[in-house]
Amino acid sequence: AVDEGTNQTTFGAGHTLGQLYHKLDGHGLLVDAGAVSSVGAAGLILGCGRGLTTQLHGLACDAVRAVEYVDAAGQLHVADSVIDPDIFWMARGGGGNFPGIVTKFTMQAFSRPEEIQVTRCVWQKYRAKAAIKAWLARGEELVDPARKLFTNLQIWNRPSVTEVFIHCFDCSKAEKQWAKAAMDFIKSSAGAAWCEVKTRTWLDLILYESGYYNDVFTLAPGTPKEDGLLDP
């Protein structure tokens, strides 16, 4: 359920992130959580996880407004900043130490981006050290919330490559140019790289991060690819 006045959403703890993102997408919203669709929402939120929009909106637990839970005696309770604030505090980062079974969350949702520009560059292993050093050198600027970016670096063994991603969320032309200049700096420092730039929707980005384009999961013919987020 979504409160259209406050953009707060209340949902059952059994949702996966993909199911939650899919349902909120129709409202033009997202919750700040992880990037892989099959991850359980409850564990990530209680553990104060991070995701693609953390630089914009904070950690997942920062957006929790209330939890419904069952205690050891089987009693149903609600905790928020006013009712049982100590229990509410534990729900925002306590992880597996939370003293009960959470059945519902109420979280602040945020407007989902309409367009995400994703720049990806790949270096062979002998250029990895230079790429990592250059990426770290721009790290403080890249994580500035005002830039509206998410960046990550991935090191793979098979094939032995290093990848750098820069995601730009609903960026203006000038903001995209800044992101390009940041990647150009890394490329000039690390040497030759294979690069691509793609524009994705929010759900398409979650599908990508979840392995849809690498055949991690498949759908029946004629099924909209976004419906893949509904199947844990």
C-alpha cells in the first residue's frame, strides 16, 4: 500500500526486492534498498543495507518509519519513533538481533528516476591496478550526493578483467558531461579500455543487476521482461 500524500509505503516482510520494486514502479516510486531482485527485502532492510540510490537517499534502514512484529510470546506489536522507540531503533540496523519476527514495514519511498545513464568501462588485468587507483582518486567527488551518481568497481577472475560503472540518475546534459569527464580521467590514467554507454529505466537496471541479460533467469515467451522481478 502507498500513502499518496506522504509517499510512504507499507508492505509485507515476505517480499523480495524485485517484487517490491515492481509494485512501486506503478506509483513512480522506489525504496532505497539493494540491486538484486531475488534478495529478501526484510533481511536487507533490517541489516541496513545499501543499494544503487544510497548516495541519494541514504541506507535502507534510514527510510524505515515503522515495523509490525511478533514477539517471543506471540503478541503482535507496532514500533515507530513514538511507540516503542527502543525497538524501532533496533529495527534500523539490528539485523538478525532484532527481538521478534517482523511482519510488515512502513518505509519512506522516493520518486524513481525516469532515466539512468550507465557508463561501463572494462580493462584487462594488467591495467587493473591503474584503473583502481584512478577510480579511487575520484571517489570523493563521485559519491557527492549533488552529482546524482552511483559508481562501483568490479574485479573478475574469469575473464580476468576490471569493470568500472558510473550511473547517472535523471541527469542534465551538464551532469552527464561531468560523469563522462570522470570516466575519461580514469581511462586516461589506466589506458585502453572497452566502454559502452546505455540508457536504462529503473526496472531495467534492476534486471541487469540481477543477471537477466546474462541468462541467470528466463521467462516464458511473450512475458514482459519486467515480470521477471515478480518471481523470486
